[in-house]
Amino acid sequence: MSKPEIRIAGSQVQVRSGRKTLATVPIGDFVHTVACAAGSGPDILLPRGVRLFRQHGEVLGVVVEVPPGARRVRWITDDSEQPYGQGAKYRELYLAFPFVLVLLVLHRGRLTGQQQLYYRTAPLETPDDPLLLPNMYNVATGYGQKAWLCLQHVKARPNWPPGQTIAAAVDHTFSAAFNRSSDIHEGNSYWEMMRDVDPRVSSVENWAKSTRADRFFPLSVPWRDAQTTVRAELDSMLTQVDARLPQEPTAAHLAGLVTRARATRQRRRTPATSDDEA
């Protein structure tokens, strides 16, 4: 008996032996079966706080939940002549936050620009739990995202594993200076848009004063409903990055995957020559 042979044409995959066809299946079913047999890829050590992750090949979407509490942050002063960057003036403040959710999509372990931040007043229980709008500088509506988070200066390196990049992005969210860069570049920031949500956060002075009285007071603030969920936002973000197969793939789509796989294999064989910051 001759060895089995796989033939791919149009939207079908055939297994043949000599002139005899042993089986015929749609490409989508074939790819799904192969993916299940091959597993989901290498193990990834995710940082603390990751509540949800979704891996599609080289694309990884994660949701990190930061518990409520007070943090020491750098906040731009009202009399700063520069809105951000060199020359901007800052002061240190102790500010309380509710549950903070950071949504990130990475490609080959690197940030993609698909990155958002939301609030909640209770832990995330399901992907369909509602999200709340934040009141932070450096978070804005832009780039097709409702609550885009500025991570321009995250100190992450190209050769870092995904978990390390995720941890660096979350740390940067609170350790970087809060300034007016989004008001200039994106034309808005949630700090300016949410000043009237509650007297306790109507000014940064009130926010700091309320924090000294109760570092968990943000859990009782009536933050505005973002009218979206983790599932909806992560799906949307992944769609912008992940070039997945359509519901009814053809041989041309599969050929594209072969080309991508060859390029990935070549990159893995070529040692990194630069560790410049991302």
C-alpha cells in the first residue's frame, strides 16, 4: 500500500492513497483538528493579577486586575508651564483607586498599541461583567479604543517574555508621571472628563484628602458605566492585531499561514542582535 498523501485545493483537504481518496474535509475542520493536536503553544508564566488571557498563535490578549488601595503617584502641578515632558512640574500625592483593569494585546511578546484601562468597584467574576470609566490622566478615547492607555515610555525590551512585558506595562501605569499628554495628543483625558462624577474626586486635592480619610473610598464612587465588557473590548482589540483564518478558509489562506510559519522559524534561528528598548 502506498504512503498516504495530503492534497489541498480550494476549500477542501483530501487524504489519498495512490488513486484512491480516503477522506475529504473542509480546510477549517482540518486546521482546527491540527491545532488541537499540536496544543496551544509554549507555556507562559503570567504575572500576578492576570484574570483572563487568550492566546491566538503569536498574539496574546490579557486582562490584569489591580486590587483597590492607595498608591503614591507623581501628578502634574496646576502651575506647570509644560503639559508633559521636559520642563513639566510634578508633585507626589497619595491617591486611592478602585479595582483597576488593564487590558493588553501583545504580538510576539511586544505591546501593539491595543491597550486600555477601566475601573470596577468589585472583583471581576465573568468576562461579561460591566466596566466603568476611569478618572485618570494618560487615559483617553482614541485609536478605536474607548479607554486607550498611554504606554509610550514603558521600559520593555524586545527579547523579554510576554509575562515580563505585561508586568512592566502595569507597573508603568502607576509609576509614570500623570500629565496632560493625552489632552494634547488625543484631545481628551478621563481626568478632565470625570471631574464632576463625585465631589471627592472633583480635584486632586479632594482626592488626596478623601484618601487620607478612607483609602477604599473609590469603591463607593458612582463611576460612569463604560457600557461595555471585558469580553467585548478584548475581542475588539484582538481583532485589530490577530490575522486569524476566516470561518470558511481556502487553500490561499492556508498558504499564508505556511509563509508566516516559515518566517517565524527563520526568526527563531537568527539570534537577536539588539536589545534596544521598545
